[in-house]
Amino acid sequence: MSVYDPKSPRAEEFINHEEVLASLDYAKENCHNEALIDEILNKARLRKGLSHREAAVLLDCDIPEKNAEIYALAEQIKKDFYGNRIVMFAPLYLSNYCINGCVYCPYHMKNKHIPRKKLTQDEIRREVIALQDMGHKRLAIESGEDPVNNPIEYILESIKTIYDIKHKNGAIRRVNVNIAATTVENYRKLKDAGIGTYILFQETYHKESYEQLHPTGPKHDYAYHTEAMDRAMQGGIDDVGLGVLFGLERYRYEFSALLMHAEHLEAAFGVGPHTISVPRIRAADDIDPSTFANGINDDQFAKIVACIRIAVPYTGMIVSTRESQKTRERVLHLGISQISGGSRTSVGGYAEEEPECESSAQFDVSDRRPLDAVVQWLMKLGYIPSFCTACYREGRTGDRFMSLCKSGKILNCCHPNALMTLKEYLIDYASPETRQVGEELIKQEILKVPSDKIRAIALQHLDDIEHGQRDFRF
Ligand code: SF4
Ligand code: SF4
């Protein structure tokens, strides 16, 4: 039996099964322990985060008044750290060739009826121009694992192609990468190619389930997959994105283990995850979500989002178009800092004239609205859609990004950056109605920048943007 050690490089020690089970027992025993819950909430109010055990107690808490406090605190932390800004991004699927056997994904190797496609560099150009014409500045590239069809050289070439495309006023300023677990050497190559965050979902932290859900292919190796973020950090990538696919295992197990993974990165490398994603399993070709017994309902989903927000205040949280407009609306204020919009989840989906071929999508998109509608919706709800990529471009990654968060300078930095990038969006891509809503919002929100000096500079830049200049940042 392995022993729990957050600093250990071994998956079975930092995601220690016995420790997860002990945390679940502890949470269950204390779900009604008002004194302990108060103590944990008081600690959480210091905004320095919680341990996985403490957060597990909040997740299990079944006292209605205390749950109301949990939601209120999550909302307050979200306001304090992220204000009303929501960063926008889009996924870009490069290739659905895959040699793995993940049973919840239609791209698994045995699926013989799904059309396989890998974008050429010219096709990538078309996709990226379509994304730029929507207004996107930040992409997450996705690819199946296939060393023959999608070797690292293909990924690197594609990243270069994406960064090189300058079309009208458009540019992709940050490429995040979601590809299979790989070697330190390959992570170093990705770092050198200028990627933003390296994202890899664990899918499930439960080793036995993991091995059953990934019966074949290199992804079957639980330790290699779980230790991928360590190798990414050793390769110089200090912004990493975690996530589990809720629905595969019991959500309480995933929740504790996910936070243990965050604690491990902090303990071993001094910097926690940049983002956490909270996808839930969705229908797709060959995939029926009802065959997975651990699906979570909207209430459980909201509670997970709130508890993650409280447990790791400095970590961004992402919700994708897998979730409906209604669900996204429900969780935005509880702690979400990034969302995708106008997404296509098939290879080549953006440049297609016809709506995307459903049968080749990785998952069904629930929120199908175009980006303009999503931007307008967010603004009408009082959020600022942000196309900011400043930190990455200023070299504020890893612990430097964390120190920006921890120093409380966010309002003098993220806020004007959000407004300036929104202004670019409104002028270059928005519909007249969206532009009108946005201009009003900018007028009100610019007043919230605390520093007189920064506010004055931001106002000048907003005017410069109106007169054709682009790409200002703090
Ligand atoms: S989840 Fe990823 S690795 Fe698994 S089959 Fe789908 S594309 Fe391949
Ligand atoms: S300034 Fe940095 S942390 Fe703030 S929104 Fe921009 S990229 Fe994110």
C-alpha cells in the first residue's frame, strides 16, 4: 500500500487512493457538523484556499443555511478575484485520429464509422480566419493521440501557422494546447513554440475505473497520464490546466482527488494549476451518457463549482459549450472565469458552410449560440466578456501570474485589459445591437479602475482603439 505524499512524483502517492477514501469518510462523518463547517468557512474567508479534506466537508454539507453561506462565499470570492470579467476562448480541433480506446469518446480507435480527419496547414488557416472573423483571440487546440498522424511536429507546425495568421485586425494571441500526455522533451518543444496553458483532463482519478475506461492505447497507463503535469512543469510549462470528466466516477471522489492534484503541483513546483475545467459527460456519436452511472445533476454541478472556487481561489475555472445557456448562467457567478463561445467540436467545423456534421463532433454542443449572441448575453447579465491575453504576452505565467492575483492588483490590470479588448471586439466584429450594449458597459465599468493614472491611460487607449489602433495592454 502506498503512502500519501503531496510532494511525491509518483501518481499513486500524490493521488493516494486511501487518502481520497479517508477524506470521503471524514466529509461524510462531518457533513452535519456545524462547528467544523463554520471553522472551515472562516478559514475560507481568508481567501487562501482550503485543503481537499476541508473542501470535501463543504461539498458534503447538508445544512441548508450553511450551504447558502457556501454559495454566498463562492460568489464573493469570484467577485474579489475575477470581478465581473469572463475570458472568452474557442476550441480548435486539429485531428480526430486517435489510437486510444477511451469508452466515453467517439474518437476512440474502434469507432469505424466516424469520419476521420486531420486538418492540413491550409485548412488550419481557413479555420483560424473563421475564428478571427468571429472575434476570438484565444484558442485551445485539441487533437487525438496518434504518433503517425498527429506527431508533435504536426502540432508544433500548426501552432506556428496559427500565430502567423494576421487577417484584417484579427490575431490569435494565445494558443492553449490540449493534447495527450507526452515526454518532458515534447513539453519543452511546446513551451518553445509559445503555448499558453497546457491542458490535460485526467478524466477520472480513480485508478481502477481509469484503467477500465481506457482499455487500450498509451492512455491506459494511469501513472503516465496522471504524472503528465509534472513532466510539463519540468519542460518549462508553468501554466497547466486540470479537469475531470464528471459522470465517469463518483463525483465526490473526483472532487477530492482533483484538489489533491492541485495541492501536489503547489507542493512540488510552488505553483498550482492555472485553470480547472469542469466538463460533464455528453452525448456523441457512439456515446450514450445514460450508460455511465455516475452522472451529476445541476444542483451537484453548482455545488462543485462553488466548492472549487472556495478551495482554490487563484485558479481560473472553465465551463464549455457542453453546458446549456441555462446551466452556464447558473454557475457563472459562482466562480467561472472562462467560457467558450460559438464553439464547433468537429474537425474543420468553423470553415464549413453547412452547420457542422453532428456525427463527427467530439461531443454535442448544448450552447449553440454564435459568439456575438454569447457576448451580448454576458453583457446583459452584467459581465464583461474579455479577450485579454496580456499575462501570457507579458511573461506573467506560473508564479508570476499567481503573484498578480495575490497582490490584489487585478482591478488595475485585468479590468482595463478586459475593457480594451472588448472595445476591439465591439468595433471589429460585433452586431450593432451588441456594440451599443457594450459601449454603455465600457462607460460604466471604466470608472471602477481604482488608479487614476491607469484609468486615464485606459481611456486614452479606448480612444486610440476607436481611431484604428489595436493591441494595448497593462
Ligand atoms: S478522449 Fe482523447 S485520447 Fe481518448 S479517444 Fe478521445 S481523442 Fe482519443
Ligand atoms: S491581465 Fe492576465 S489575469 Fe488578467 S485577464 Fe488578462 S490575461 Fe487574465
